[in-house]
Amino acid sequence: MWTGREMVVWGGVARGSGTPSAASDGAAYNPTTRQWRAIASPPSGVLGDAGNAAVWTGARAVFWAGNSSDGPAVGATYDPASDTWQRLPKGPLGAREGYASAWTGHELLLLGGTSGDQFARPVAAAVNPSTGAWRQLHAFDALAGLRLGRAVVVGGRVYASGTVSDCAQLGSACRHEHAIFLEYDPSADAVHQLDLSHAPSLPIATVGSTASDVVFDATSRGAERIVRYDVPNGTWTKGPAVSCVPVTPFYSQSAWLEGADAYVVGCGATRLAVYRVSTNRWTTIDAGASPLNSRAGSAIVWTGNQLIAWSGTVALPENPTPADGSAIGLG
């Protein structure tokens, strides 16, 4: 995550040789000085995984990790100014994978996910890292079988797309599901399923948001196409398709540039394609080889003038995670 001064990298999955393992160490990188510093160890038992929730509150980093279907589910906050951690109280959610998260400015929301071969219950909860108070989000109780991608906040409400199982009681044995697009009001604990019948393309995956739009990636045959949903007007816009595709789609990554209202995707072996909401156009730049073009699961941040991608899994035997990365200027 980006703190405004440093990129903080913590947790994740370490792969060298043998069985991959959840990591608990971390470090912070200052792009101005190009220096790394090791950060303090988290409280005992706080481990990262490949899908932990991580947000920056403006003063502290908040992490919550379901770790694996075997558990435990734990969370903690990290203060980079004092290099200290504080464990979050235990909440109502058990171990889970494949969950979505969103930061409302006051609470970290954790939504959906699976636990082993079953869908995780309770479906959703929220924690206030300032007070340590948890609350179960009962509006999601009727959505057992919920799998969401990224969740974003527009106008104080949370938006997320994904699928919901049609036979959640069967867990992973169920092969029937349908697409879903949700609007959630945290203050009222009320969720509303938005109409997808007018969406110009399906399936869609939430990638980011502007002050008024939810932005989606509607990938088809490896090519990226932008779809936008105008929240105030409830209307859809189909954007242009990018003219280039990654060499290997699974080992190619994308990033939403928060504050710049732009989306970046790997393009070929050395290029990046950049979509800007303001122009509704893609442009292509030759940025050289980077983790964005050739890896999966990297730590990626936008500093406001650089896109930094660190480590990630490589398409080699045992999927190693090298300790290197790239800082990319996008012009």
C-alpha cells in the first residue's frame, strides 16, 4: 500500500522451493531515496496470505487476513511513524478465502468468500480500526454464496461486482451461479442488487472508481474493454477496447491509478496500455519489461507520479517470487 511517502509491503505468500507459505514479515520502500527499511514484526499469529485486505487510513495501515481455509482469521494495524503494531480484536468472521474488502473512511468492510469447500458464514462484517469495534453486516445474510472482486466507494456507498451461487448449500459442488452488481449503504446496513440487463458487456470486474463512476474491466479473449456505470444517473457506458493483448493473460497485471482516474494493463512483453476516464481513450507506452507484463500477484502502488510493482509469482517451475521490481513513470 502507499502511505503518501512509502510503499509498505507486508505478508503475502513466499515461494522459493517446496511448499508455499504465508509470510509475516514486511518492509517499506521510499521511492525518493530509493531505500528500503525492514518494518517491525506483527503480533504473534498475524500472517498474510494471497488475499488479505489492506487499507491506509491516513495514519495507519490496516490488515486483515483469512489466511487460508484452515485459519485463523486475524487482523492488525501498523503505524509507520512509530514502527509499531496493534492487534485487532477478534471479530465475527472465521477463516475464509476469496473475500472482497472496502474502506469507507471509518470502517474496513469484509465481504463474502469461501471456507474450504463451503461458502463462509457470516457473509460479511465491518471493523472500525480506531475503536476495535466489529459489527456483522446482516444485509448480506441472504447472499450466501457471494463471490466478489474489488469493492469501491462512490458517494459514501460501496459498489462491487461478482457472482452469487444459486445453490449455496452445496458449496463448491454447485455449478450454477449468476452475475451480481451490488450497491451497499454502510450507514443503513442496506444492500441493493443493481440491474445488469442494460450493462453493455458481461462478465465485468470492478477495477476502480471516480467521483461519479464505477469502472469495470470487461475482458474478452484476452483484450481489455472498459465499461463504466454512472452512479448518479444509473446509466452505462461502453468504452473502447485496447488494441494490444498480454503475452500470457494469467501472468500479466493491471492497476487502477487512484486520484488519476486511469487504468493500466500489461500489453505485450514491454508495453503498457493506459485508459484515462477524462478522454475515454487508451494510449500505449513502451515502458520496458516489468512485473506488470510478466507476473501475477505483485505488490502494486501508484505514488501519484510513479507506478511501482514489486515481486509477484513468475511462470517458472514452483512459481518463485523474486525480490525485485520496477518503478514506472507514465508521463
